[in-house]
Amino acid sequence: MKPLSRLLLFFLLALAAPVIFAVTEYSETLSRAQWPEEVNGTNISAIPQVSQILRLFVEDENITLEIHYPNNDLGKQWAESLGYWLVTFGIPIHYVKLFADSGAADQIVISLVDRR
């Protein structure tokens, strides 16, 4: 087989192969002790993990912003409050997903997940 034919065959096989989506993730952990007693935009945006997530977030149909919270009423309220503030800071609500599975009673894990 000629080199040009091999190259063409290689590209055709590459196009015909099923696409495998990689999942990349960036996470920040927020402890309950870091959550301000006075909840307002200034205090929430000053939390380093929140500001880092806001810096890294990109609107892309393959991205989700996941909030993993403690599986109790207080954890759910905390996650909903954080989600509200992230939307207030400009993240479209359809990107924000809540999950009751942080695995710790006093921590929220905020993840940016790319499902390409």
C-alpha cells in the first residue's frame, strides 16, 4: 500500500471510530467554618474557593457546575444559598446542579465538570 493510501486509510478510520468523551474536573472544597455569618454578595465573593470557581467557569454546553452538599436539611439550604449566589454572580442557572453526596457533614464540594 502506498504511503498516501495508508495516510488516507488512517484518517478514515479515525473518523469512523466512536467518539469517547473525557470527563475533566476541577473541584474546590468549602467548609462550613468558611461560610460567613453575614451572607451577602461581598462576603460570598470573598471566599477564595467561590472566586476561583467564578474565574474558571466558562459557558459551554458540555460544562456543569456541581454542588455536592451534606445530605441533611442544613446542607441542602447551604447548597441552595451557594447556588443562588453563583447565579447572582453570573452563572446561568441551567449549569448549576445540586447533589446530596458531599460525604462530610460540614463540607460542600464545588466541581466544574466537562463531559467531552
